[in-house]
Amino acid sequence: MEVQDPTKTSGVRNKTDLAEAIQKLKKEKNAVILAHYYQDEAIQEVADYLGDSLYLAQQAAKVDHDIIVFAGVHFMAETAKIINPNKKVLLPDLKAGCSLADSCPPEDFAAFKAKHPKAMVVSYINCSAEVKTLSDLVCTSSNAKKIIESIPKDQEIIFAPDKNLGAYLNKETGRKMILWEGSCIVHEAFSFDKIVQLVKDYPKAKFIAHPESESPVLEIAHYIGSTSGLLAFVQKDDAQEYIVATEAGILHEMQKRCPQKTFIPAPVEDDTCACSECAFMKMNTLEKLYRCLKEETPEILMDSKLMDAARLPIERMFKLS
């Protein structure tokens, strides 16, 4: 039986109808929804798997559904396709890119790499498939330290594209990796001065931050960790208030898991908004997700040789993780 189009309804019931229709379509089409913590709350609620980049990549390698709908950004859906070349992978909005991935054009990075012929390349998963093909290993913020420490200490390393995460890893591992000058606009938007004031306003709160943030912000953090690391920390820690410096979407899951605790998004420089949100992540909506699943488009299509080359450093990451 065909699912009625809930986008023709209006009012409060619209999101509820959309969510119900999405659940029906998933069963009809043998589809699975992978969603990042930075997605809209409504999308998080209909996901089969909700997590950070590492977890979602691992799940993408395990699912046996015919269709994978990736509610995230383009490089994430690309990664799912690389891991599952024979499956149909959909992204609700093809324009959902990534400022960090965009900061590392493949041609420029290839020239940069050529200047350091003896260096091993470790790329953060937040990069294009083309940059992955130029890499020896891929990592996420969850396993980056482990990946770096698996490499002999006398081996020269290029780390790309996030200079802030790279600087943090250099400090944590004692390395002197060569860093590509890329960054995430979401994590660079935090206002150090406003955070300091917020810490004063909430003296009992712990300040926690993602390592993509700039060094001054990280230096005053009580805890630094990946998205999943931040989530795990607030669950086991005994504080009741937290100031959180990462994309604000994670606060939804934090609040669900710790309803008795208070979570405050770290402020940004821009006075027009109170927290840091990724405009690319938020391009996906529940309606676009429904349309994507119903019409089975937009689909991620990639050259088979490109996928084969990009898959190698990802598989190496899985083995080390």
C-alpha cells in the first residue's frame, strides 16, 4: 500500500506524520537511516543509527539493507558509498557539504604532499574522497590519537585537513606533524572571551570542548573529546552543569541521556546567534529526508576506481580501531 504524502498536511501534526511515513517507507524499501548527532532533533529521532563519524562509518560497513540514507554531510555519505559500493546511498540534500573538507582542495593537497615525499599522510575523515586516495590512513576525532600513536615515532607525518585537531594531537602525542592549514568554521566560531564570561556566570559548570576548537578554547576546557567522547563524559561525570563547545545538535542527545543535568551551548562571536550550528548539517530536514527516501534521490554516485583507492586508508583505520 502506498504511503500517503504527509508533506501535504500542515500544522503540528506534520512532523509526526512525516516521521511515521518515514518509518513505513524504511520497511517497504529495506532502507536504513544513519544520522549524525549534529542533525536536527526530528531527524535524530527517526534514525536507526545515531552517532559520530567513526560510529556511523563502522555501522555503514555492517548494515545489510538495500538502501542507506545518510543524514549528515556529503563526505559522510561518500564514505558510506565507498564502504558499500554496491548499495544505493542517498543524501537528503546534495548541497550539505563541509567547510573543513572544502578547506582542502585535492589538487592543492597533492602539491603539498609532493613537497614531503617521505611523509605518511593521515587524513581526518572530514575530507573528500579524492583526499582520502592521497592518504595512507584515515582517522576520526574518536580514534585520531590511537591512529597517530600506531605510527613509528621516527616516521614523518602529514596531518590534514584540520590544523586545530592536528595541533591538539601534536600536543597529546609529542609529535611534530606537518599540518595542513584547514579548519571547521563551526568550531572556530566560538568566542573565547564570551566562554570565559560564561564560565564565571556558571561557576559550578564544567567546560567541555571538541578538539577541532582553537587552542585558547581547549586550554581552558575541563575535558576535550570527540562528539561521542563528550557524550560519554557527561554521562559518567558527577557535575550537574556543562558548557559545551561543539555543534549544538549534540545537546539533544545529552539532554535525553541526562535529563537531570543542564547543558549550555558555548557562545560564538556572532551576536545574532547564541550557539554554533553547522549550516550544512542543518540543510537536511525531515521533509527532505522523506522525499529522499520516497523518490530514492539524490543518490551518491562515484567512480569505481576512486572508491577502490579511497577504501584502502579507511579499511586500515578499521583494523586499527
